[in-house]
Amino acid sequence: QVQLVESGGGLVQPGGSLRLSCVCSGGTFSWYDVGWFRQTPGNKRELVVTLNRNGDSTYYVASVKGRFTISRDNAKNTAYLQMNSLEPDDTAVYYCAVDTYGLRYDSWGQGTQVTVSS
């Protein structure tokens, strides 16, 4: 069974940076597309960014383009989300997920809190 563990969240001032990590175990990470999502209280989970299994195709939601960068290291079974120029609206719980069957994101981590505040 695929397990995902996120880390790297925390409290940062506006304009600051954080790098989130997502370690995958129990599966073949290099076979999976990976995505980062975020959720705030009372709202639906929002897709932020995706990266395909080959690492050559990405999607970024408009609000993070130019500020966030997704990457992966298949040798380490790890995906990363580099977040720069953080804004208060980026405050959320961030989740990583993988698509194990090529249909939908079906395995999820437990989430890591990101708070952007002065």
C-alpha cells in the first residue's frame, strides 16, 4: 500500500519561502504522477500543481505560477514543492498525492500546515 509523508510546513512571514517534501513508500514512485493540493477550513481541497511521472510536464494553478516549483527525485522516492514569495492567501494545509492507476489521485499524505503571517 502506498504511503505518503509530507514535511516542511511551518510559519513564515509574507515574502518568505518554504520547501515541502513528500516521501513515498510502499509503491513504485517513478510510475506515478504526483500533485500538491491545499485546503483551508470550510473549503474544498484545491489542486495547486502537478508533475507527471517523467518529470517533463507540469500544471500550476494561476495563483502560484512564477512563485511555486514542483520537482521530484525518483531515486529518493520524493517530491518537492518549493514555495517562494509566499502570501497570506497561501495559508493552508498542503497535501501531496499520487495517481497510482493513471485515473485519479488516489493516495494521499496526512498534510502539512503552512501559515503565512507577519
